Amino acid sequence: MTTLRPAMGIDYGKVRIGVAFSDLTRSFAFGQKTIANSRKKTDEVIAELATLAKERDVDTIVIGLPARTDGKESDMANEVRAFADQLAEAVDCRLIFEDERFTSKIAQDNFRETGLSSRKARDVIDQRAAELILQSYLDKNRPR
């Protein structure tokens, strides 16, 4: 029997990056952390993500890839791909892109329903978006 290792999900944003991890069975994703992002600190952000991946012993990192509603890649997709290339050099994991259309909107709507303003819950919203990205991947790749 093959032992599964957790997967990591990333919701990349210019200001914040949401991070989620799966359980060991790769059944469920859980939002864990929000990292401040800035072009000036890209090396620090990459190092922090690499450290998290190593600490959690992940073998797969799923990164949300922004797409337009027609399915074509958005302008932000190039930035996400460049970030992923840098991350790939820092980790010993498989990197996979997952369509992230509407994940941030869904996460915001979830929090709006609870009565929290998105301004107060920004960090948690980014984690929830990462969770949705990772859960989408997990659901599609669950062993049958």
C-alpha cells in the first residue's frame, strides 16, 4: 500500500498568498496561512513556502491559475507562472496548476454570509481560496 503525503495549495495574489494543506488521505483541504506578498520580497516568500512544504513533507503543490470566464488564461496567469517557476527551483515537489476561477469570489461570499466583512477577513479569505483550489484538485484526483 502506498503512503500518501499531504499536498499544498496556493492562491497567489500580488498582495497576499493563501496557503492550504490536505490531510494525509488527500480527502480534505484546510486553509492554514496567509503570507504577505510584495515584489520586493519574492525571495523571502519563496523561502517561506519552501520551508512550509518541507515541514509538512508535501510532494505536490497545487497553484491556482487565473482564467477568464471563457476559459482562456488571464493577464495575471503569466505572473503566476513566473512565480511557480521560481518556486519550482526551491522545492522538491511536483507543481500543478488548477483553474482558480471564482475561488476568491466564493470565499468572499462564504464570509459575507457569516456577517464578517471581507476587510476584516482578508487573510482568512485568501486561505479559503487556497483551500478551494486544493480541494478541487483533490476531488478530481481521488483514488477510485
